[in-house]
Amino acid sequence: MRRIIISLITASALGLASWYTLNPAPATSQVAAVLRKLVKTPPNLPDQPDEWRGRIDYGKLDQQFAALTRRSEMAGLAVAIVEDGELRFVHSYGVVDRSTDVPVTNNTVFRWASVSKTVAGTLAASMASEGAVDLNKPVSSWHSSLRLPDGAESRISFAQLLAQQTGLTKNAYDERLEDGQDPRVIRASLAEAPLQCTPGTCHTYQNLAFDTASEILAKAGKRSYPDLVSERFFLPLGMTSANYGMAGLTGAKDWARPHSGRSVRTLKESYWRVPAAAGVESNIVDFSRWLQATMGERPDVLPASTLRLAQAPRVNTARIYGGELRQANSDTHYGLGWRSFTYDGRQFIGHSGAVDGYRATLIFEPATRTGVVAMWNSNWGTPFRIPFAVFDSYHQRTDSRWLELND
């Protein structure tokens, strides 16, 4: 019965979204606002030890996650694990705010940071599959605010933009965004920015340039970028906590405050103003829904052909992460807002992200339909090891030490 009700609500969501496609859309989507109230989180989440079943040693991981969160560098943590295509584990740890000790729950909203890029790349692939955008057309054909040195915006394609092939030095002019400047003004000034390579010939990670996608997709979809994402992805997937903008976080009943060590940080709007690059927030349950959908478990919303187009490797990159994690991965590539790499001889797909006071990661193994999402409200990078510990457990590695930390 629950599946029938959810299907009816989803159909209503898509019907209303289609109506607004044929009629003038409101400035802020009434469709999204109404349907978020209709779709409820299913009560049967695997959030208790007696529900954690599978190849993975969930009991051991639970103890390690709890120990990790007790560290002084941490505040709160939420983790979800999909094993063989099914959600098998959801749990939360620590506090939303060290000054109040209010605990994190499965409803606590965190920021996705740069995992948001997976949404932009997938949306572009979806709209390209429908003929709404041409990934091979030059960026300049969309008359966006982006300007590159020597007019390179007329030579690189939309796909190359999404694959981070602008040629700009890494994170070009992010400091201007953090100083409060208008992203469109900054994008225009990138014409004077230094280049790392000839545009289109290498991978150089960007936020401001990447967010040109929010302009292009909004023009193609004839509505705001956040509304497009909500109507096409978040609502059909039942992701009712997923949102864009600072108000989407602070307006939630239960949201994690940003921390650096034991100190609560002041929220800044900077990276919310580049929504395609770093604008999403949600609770861990909805993050796991996005994980499952992008693993291919929701072909009614994200067909396999769309996912292949979005996730296919397009350009080589440097190894990801730092320290031991950097040494453990190889064969690294970037697609349309998606990373891929090899670990322990196996291929993985995903993305991670960081903004001040928050970290997030989404990684899955296509061959086993197993994946992990985690979010935490601190600047500590060690929890990026969590997915690797999970995959080692799935593959029964006895020498895994990713979460055995020394003081």
C-alpha cells in the first residue's frame, strides 16, 4: 500500500510540474512547496542494529563511526549505506551544535557542498537526452556571464565546462566569491584569470566557472535552476528535505551548525550563490535516495542512458584526497560533475565536497551496487575514509585500518 501511495504522490508531482511547464512558473516554486508537505519519510528505515543485515559488518562500523564522532575535531555525523542496491544502514552520531549538545538525527539537514555538482551534471545529461540542451555546443552559444581568456568560452563545449576543462588555475577567483562579490560579475572577470593549460586540454577544478551550468540549464528549462532540480529530481525521488540556499538550511526544523574543532562557525552565503557547484542541502535519508537513484535503482527518474552519459569518464585528473587515501586510489577521471577512480582494483564513482564547517561524500561501486553517503558538520577530513572502510568490509578485507585512528 505504501508503494501505491508514494507512486500516486509522485505522479501528482510530475503532473503539476508538467502543468507549470506549459504555464508561467512562479518566482519560487509553489509545486515544490506543496509537494514537500505531501511526501513523508517512510517509517521503516534500517536505523536500528537488529535491522542491519548483509555482507558488511555494520556492528563494527557503527562502533567506529561513534568513536570517530567522539573526537575533538568532530561535532556530528550521519551515514547511510546501500548494499546490493538496497538501503541497509542509516545512522546518526554526535551533535548539531557543541554549545547545546542537541543530538544529530536522521532528519538533521547538512550541506552537500561539491557533491552538488553531481546534480548539475546529471540534470545536464537528462536534458541532453531529451534534446533540450546540446552538450557539444560551445558555452558562448548560451550567452552566459562566463568569459575566459582569449574568448575560449566560444571554443569549449558545455560538456567540457561540466568536466572542468576550462583550463583556469584551480578554484579560480573563489576568494572573490568568499568576499561577497556577485558570481556573474566574477565569471565575467575570469577573462583575465591565469590559465593552467589550454582550455579543453586538461582538468582544472572550478566552482565559479562550473556554476555557469546553473545559467545554461535555467535558460534551457525556462525556470530557475533550483526549481528545475526539485521538479525533475528531488520531488519524484521523495527527497522532501533537499533544497537550495541558506534559508533552506536554517529554515529546517533540525539542521547542523558548522564547526571547526569545538568552535561553531558563522554561516556565510558564499557557495550557496553558486548552486550548481555547491548549493544543495538535505538530511541523510534524502542523500541516500540520491545515491540509490544515481546508482541506477530509480530508472523511472534517472534512466541508465542518462547515468552513463553523466558518469562516463571524459578527462584524466590528479589523484583525489590527500595522504594515505591519495596513495590508495588511481586511474582518476572526471565526467559531467562526477568523479571516477580505481581502489583495490575496483572501479568507483562519486564525488566529495567541503565548505567551511561541513564535509560530504558520496561513493559507490557499480559492479556490486553498493555505496555510501556521509555528511558531517566539521572541517576535519578524516571521515572521508568512511567509504573505503565500508567497501573493505563488503569485500571481506581483513587488513582494513581506515578507521583505526591513533590519538
